[in-house]
Amino acid sequence: MVELGYHYIRSEVVRLLEAGALLEEGPGEATRYAYAEALLVLGERNPNVVVLNADVAKSVNTTAFAAAFPEREFNFGIAEQNMVAAAAGMATTGLIPYATSYAVFLTMRALDQVRNSVHYPRLNVKLASSHGGITPGPDGPTHQGHEDLSLMRAIANATVVAGADAWTTKLATWAAAEWDGPVYLSFTRDPVPDLYTESYPFRIGDAVVIRDGVDATIVAIRDMVAQALVAAEMLAQEGLSVRVIDCHTLKPLDTATLLQAAEETGALVTAESNTILGGLGGAVAEILVEHHPVPMQRIGLRDTFAESGPYLDLLEKYGMSARHIAAAVQQAIARK
């Protein structure tokens, strides 16, 4: 008999999940602020860490790093291309630059420099992007970075990481400093529930099973991990046992964990607040179709721009909320 349960999830989170109240009552923090807190620790640990920002220091809260280490913080203004090019140059001197901006600007306005100045020579630059996915709901489509995971995944030599909560975001920020080569970190604008205990075994490239299950698996990234947990608990009320995987690293993808889930549960659903095209859903589908095809459904933003509005309302409108994930799981199971 396999013992089913949660792993690394805080006990109060489990209680809120069972009560159906995680999204309404769960305490949380925007992961952009967790990134800023992690930088303060990094600044003490590693004198080679420098922080660059494209006039977003107040929004992301890297003003704290600037106050603590004024000689190691550089504001380039609204000039993302210059910032990334400078970060590349700094990396050639042995510094570890964290170039910070919003996802839409870092991955689009500066994409030439990101690709050709950072990834082509495989320089040790960390690209730190706030406002990932549609978490900046009220800011509207010009600031909703719902393509960032897809764009960065497509670039050679890229490593793409998006933590689900404040703690895993800190772990990712610290791990990036030890990783040799470019790392893209994606953060949320709005708060997400604090999910994990300090026992969470974060490692770049290793997805983590956070809920056991045998009937199907939900694979989620960034802010959608909380939605996936809520969906799994909804399905438990209907007698379904659903595994949940926090796939915090989109690239390199943990194919072993995903294939094990496909073999053991026989149906997968991916969940991301990224475009449905080329992100987590696409990456998982590629692995499954090549190695172990099983019924699969993808939850994400369809081929459209979202509108301006509260984040949770947008998830509901565009078919990405917990109840939509739960429905997709039922559809995948029915296709077994």
C-alpha cells in the first residue's frame, strides 16, 4: 500500500487546502519581494554579486540592496538593452550580475542582447524578471509577461527557473549565483501563498513531487502551483487521487520525474499562467510524445492577450483557475 500525502507543504497550508480556503486566506508574498530579500543575503555571502536594474528598483524592492551595497547597484533607467549589454561585460570580469526588470521588457525589448550578448557566449549573467505571467493583472497586457517562459526556453544555453512561493524564489536566487552560466528567474507581481517549509529540496533542474497521487498528475510552475494544489484537493473530494509536481525549472526539464509520473498515473495536466504556446505544456508534451505517450491536457493562456483586471479574476475568465485545472484532469483521466 502506497501512503499518500503532501511533501514539504506547511501544515497550515494543508489545513487551508482541506478547508477550501488557501487562495482566499493563505498568507503570501509577491515573489519579486522575496527575490529582493534573497539579494541582501547574497550580497553578504558573495562580493562578486552586483545588481543592475532598469528603473524598477522601487517596484522590485532592490532599493534595499542599493542601500546596503551602494557601490554594487546600478540603475540604467528605462534602457533594458544597455543594462543587459553592461551585465554581459561585467560577467567577463568575474562579477555575477543580476539584471533586473519586468518580464515583458527583459525578454522582448532586450531580447537581442539577451540572446547574442549573454547566451551565445554563455556568460554568467542572471536575468531577474518581475511581473511574470498574468500576475500583473491590473497593469494590463502591456505589462503581463505571459510569453517570458516560452521565449527564454527557446534560447540555447538558457536555464529557466520560476519559484512557486517566496521561499523557493529565495532558494532559486541563491542557487543561480552558484550556477555557471545564464539563468533566467521569473517572479510574480501579485502575492502567492507561502507553500513550503524550509525542508523543500530545491535544486535547479529537479522537479519536486509535493502531493502524492495515482490517478493523474498535475505539473505546474510558478504561481500555478497553488492553483494545482487546490485543484487536487477538489478532486480528492470526488474520490480521485492526483499527484502534483512543482516543475520550478522549465529548462533543463526533469524528464525522469515527468516520465515516472506518466508511467505511474497514466494522465498528465500542465498548468502555467504563460501562453499555451511553447511553455511548460509544450515542453512536457514533447517529452511524452517521444518517450511515453499518455492522455494530456494543457492549462495556460490560449492564443490571446489577457485584459486588465484582478489576477484571480483573470485566471477564472481565461480558463486557468483551479476549477479549470480540475476539469482538465477529469478529461485526461476519461481518455485513459
